[in-house]
Amino acid sequence: MSNTSVGKVLKGIGASKGIGIGRIFILQDFDSLINRKAVPDKPESELLRYRAAKDRVLFHFGLVAALIFKELGPGKGNILDVHALILQDRGLNQEIELLIHNGKKAEVAVETIFNEISERQKLAKNEYLKERFTVARDIGRQLVIELLGAHRLEVVKGKGDVIVVARALTPFALAEYPVNIKGFAVETGGLTGHAAILARAYNIPMVLGIPNIETAMENGNQAVLNGATGELIVNPPSELLTYSIGLRDMELAVKAKVRPENTSPETKDGHRVALLMNIETTRSLNTADTYGADGVGLFRSEFLFMHKETLPTEEEQFREFEKVAKALYPRKVVIRTLDFGGDKQFPAVLETGNGAAYPGLRGIRYCLAHEELFKTHLRAILRAGASGNVSMMFPMVPGLETFRKAKALLKNTIKTLESEGVRLGKTMPVGIMIEVPSAALMAGALARESDFFSIGTNDLLQYTLGIDREDSSYSDYGIFLPPSIIQLIQLVVESVHIKKKLVAVCGELAHHTMVLPLLIGLGVDELSMDASHIPSTRQAIRALSYAECQELAKKALTLETPEEVKILLKGVLDKLLVKCGHP
């Protein structure tokens, strides 16, 4: 019998959305299998062992790369090409073989060299080089696994539905994973790492960054993995388990339906809520899988800079923006301008000396402080807007004065382009993100000058309460919604609607089924989310009554604690699951 407490919530970072339910299977870390004290009798035989293992890994890399390319096509399908090139690097192999000549076991030599490479790359402390670090780490790990004969994921076959818990996971494990694996909870790894990318491509729930994960539970514990909220709930209470099964089954059932986009996302009494997609780059946009989205509600443009060692040119940015605008036409595409600063630093920015001077300089204020960078960015967006379906949105706007400065720079950029004879099309709508309390409180004034609004609930929660939004102590089974946030959303919606402008929500709450009736009742016009959540959200909206959602919102506005909010929303969710066919 497990000693793990009932309903223990382990908080990490959601890397791939979805709900996985199964028994915990702790994957033994291969580090414990390495005998670092052993000295081979004959270095020559150890060299042969290393070379044979390397050839087998290269062959496996080729098979896996071909499989992934066939399954996913260009873009995600060729993300593993670099691994084979690195493993064949002559200098790297000479370093490994030199250590073996000097008396190291092959796996120790591999581990030593690849650890040195990855540690050097980690020093930069930015997302681009963190991804490079994970590539080196994954290659070394896969080679050591081959040398040890530890083919890891095969051991879960025939074990029933499992949530695999591991300290680390290479992307090659995901290419041919057993189908009884319903999710991955991993201690190390990054959101831009190849394992995470593949998990998202294959729709396998994944949570990263749970510290000391292997000692926090026992094999066989029942668990719910929520890839959207970044939580692993060990030994969930029966009520929570039932509700999680209902949510999972509802999402799976809706995704399995043929052409779910044929139905409109409107309530039973005819109130329509627009459903849009959040995307990072054109690679994350497969026009065959937009699930009938009304457009793109959030194009996170800074991701175009993530993998660049030099700043992308105006032309490179323009081509990416134009590609999305044409692919979605005539549906709208909202491009959020660069949200650099704070902890969002990328190598091209750091190399040019454009790094943030202090943690609070972020979003639109960062761009205004780096005017040439911003002008180039604005020119690319404006040029892409010639198609007529592009809108621009400024992030982290603190108030009216900053918004006016940004619009003045935008106006001057438009004049410059027009003087150059550049065709811009109709006037581009310009909106703002509501992510800090000062902007929410000034929504009425901002509504006089902004064309639309989008509430970023992730940052709004953090800056309103002064907490780290990844702090698991503030989470309760995926929902932490204080009354203050509800009141701020209501204030924004009412202030903006007076000026007959639209309000969207693009944070994590946008696709949270439990919160959906409340957002609709508060009057939110649009919801923007990962495209894979659109079918289940559409189905849930169609089971709701707008009038009942409004009554729910009135009740929620009278509550005083997050626990009271959770109880109220949980009761509504239970009824919603029944209406959607999940008792």
C-alpha cells in the first residue's frame, strides 16, 4: 500500500497539453547503471564497443528521423536531423576516443564529453542555447543508453495505462513509444527541447520541471497528469478522478468527430463566442488542423527570434507574418509585438546588446527603449497587413501614456513606409494586452484609443497577487482563481463594452472548461487558445445557456475566497459534463 498522501499535487511546467490518467511507472535513470570506477582491460576492445554503439545509434537516428518525417511532414518532421550530424563530428569523436585510450570506459568517456559540451551551453542562460544544451544532452544520453543496453520505454509494455516518470527523456524515446503510455512527467528538459516538441506533435500530455520527481511518489500510484496546468496529481480523490476522466473523454470524443468546425461556438440561447488560436511561428500552423478557428488571436512574434543567432531582418519577419495572414484569410490574425525583456531573453538580442537593463523592462516598454529594433518589427507587421486581415497588439501596456508613445512611433513608421511607396492596405486595428492591474484599472481611458483588448490572465494573476505563477502552493487541481481577478476581468469588459470594443482572453484560463461558463457570463467576446482545445471548448459552449452563465458571473462576483470560487465553478462543471454526455 502506498504511503503517498491522497491528492498530492506536484507542480511543473506544462509542455504538451492534454489529460493523462494511469498508474505511475518510474523509469530508472541509467546514471545508476554506469560503473565510473571500472577500468577496461584493453582500450582497443573498448574503442570497438564505442564505435559499434555509435553506428547502431546513427542507424537508429536515421530510422527515427524517417518515421517522424513521414508522420509529421516538413517542419516538425525534420527536427532531429542535427543529432546525426553532431554525433558524426570528427573533433567530438576524437575527444571521446582519447579518453577511452587513457583508460576510461566508453560510457564514462561519452558522458564526460557530452556533459562538458552541455554545461558550456547552459552558461548563456537563454532559451536558444538551452535548446542547444538539450540537444547535446540527448545525444550523449542516447549513446550511453545504447552502450548499457538499457532500452528503457520497452519495459512498460503490458503494464496497463501508465504515466511515465523520469528524470530525463530523449526525443528518440517518443518516436516509438508504447501506446499504453498516457503521459510523461519529467524532471529536466525545456519547452523548446525536441522531446517537448514531439510530445506536442503527437498529442502526448507532458509536464516538465518537477523537482526530485523520482522520490516524490511510488510505482503503481494512481495519477492524473494535466499538461495544460503543468500538474501531476498523485492518488487523486475519487471526485477529482471522475471529473478528470470526464474532461479527458470529452476532449477525445470531440477530436474524433468528423469536421467539428461545421458547428458554431454559440450557446443554446444563441450567444456566440469567437474561438481563435494561439501560435508561435508558421511551423506551429498547419492549416489542415485549425479546427475551424475564427482566426489567430495571439501570434507570439518573439518566437521568430528564439532560434536566431542574429536578429531576423525586416524581410524575414514580413515573410513569416504574411504567410500566416494568407493562410488564414479572410479570418483575422492578431500579431502581438515583441514581448522581450525580464526573463525573456534570446541570443540575437543579447548579442546586439539589447538585453533588458532591469527585470521590469518588458513588452512594449522594452520595445520603446530599443527603437530601431521596434521600427523594423513594426514595418514587417504593417507590410504583412496589406492583405487586410491583420491586427497589431501591444503587450504589457501599463497605461495610456505608454500606449500613446507606441502609437506615435507606429504612426511615424506608417508615414515612412508610405513615403517609400509601400502598399499598406486599409488602416490596421491596434489593440493592447491587459496583463497588469494598472491597465485593467485604466481600461475605460484605454478603450477610447485602443481598437480591441486581450486579457493575458497568466501575467495578470502574477502581477495582481505578487506571486510566481508556477508556484504550486497556489494551485488546486488546476484551478486557482481569486475573486480579485474575476473583478478585474469584469471591470475591463464593462469599460470596454461601453465603447463598443471587443475583449478576448488569451491566457491559460481561455481553454479551462471549469472557468468557461464564468468567462462567458462576464461578457468575454473571444477566447484564444491552442488549436487542439477548440473542439472541446466549442462543444462545451454549445451545452451552455448564456443567461445561466450571466447568473453564475453575478454569484462569482459576490465571493471572497478562491476556495468559494472553486466550489461554485466545480458544481457548474459537473452539470456541464453530464450535458456533454459524461455522467
